[in-house]
Amino acid sequence: MIALDQAIYGRLNPDTTLQALGVAVGNVHKARVPEDQPLPAIVYTQPPGQDDHVLTRIAYTTYLYTVKAITAGYGSEKLCGDIAARIHALLNDATFTVVGYTLMNCRRMTDISYPEQVGSNVFFHAGGTYEMMVT
């Protein structure tokens, strides 16, 4: 959902604490980090939403967004966790504007933390899956 994409970006991108942790302004991306962007970065993805009905009307739609930090290099695992903790502080049970909708709930449902080895490079991923309900 474009409105939720924009709301997540707007919530995370200008945060000065994330910037202090090394996430550059503009380094929050949907789906993947472009190859020319430095790490650390934040990525969010969203599968299709699920409508919940009351009688013949849609009462609300639930989206499950994966929002995670990615860092590079041995020794960057703690940094990745620190960025994930800040993402959690900014999103979990937060109230923020979703243009054209009302955000009913934004809550982390699961956490994410894993390393990825690509050749001789190691990347760390940490964050969570957030349930976002809008009307």
C-alpha cells in the first residue's frame, strides 16, 4: 500500500538517532537496497493486505510489513541490533499519519535476526514483522 510505504519512510528516514547510528538520510528503501548505496541501510517489504469484514463492509485491512536493518562486515552485528531496536521504538505501538487512512495499530509480531554470507562478505539482518491495521 503506497500510503503505508510513504508513512514508514516518513517515520524512519528523518530520524536523527538512526542517522547517528550511520543510516544516511535517504537510505531507507522498499524491497531492496540499491547496489550503489552504502550500508547500514533499512529495507521494508509488504505482502498483500488482508481485508476483515463486518457484515458486507470492509472494517479494516491488515498489512504485515517486514522492516529490517542491514549492516556489512564482521563486528557489525551489534550495530544492526541497535538500528533494529530504534526501528522498534519508532514503529511499535506508534501513532503516525497514513494519508487517506486511519492507522489503528502498528505492532511487531515477530523479530528477525540472521547473518548472511556472500562470498567473503558477511551481512547482518535484524528487525521485525510489523502488523499494521488501517481503516
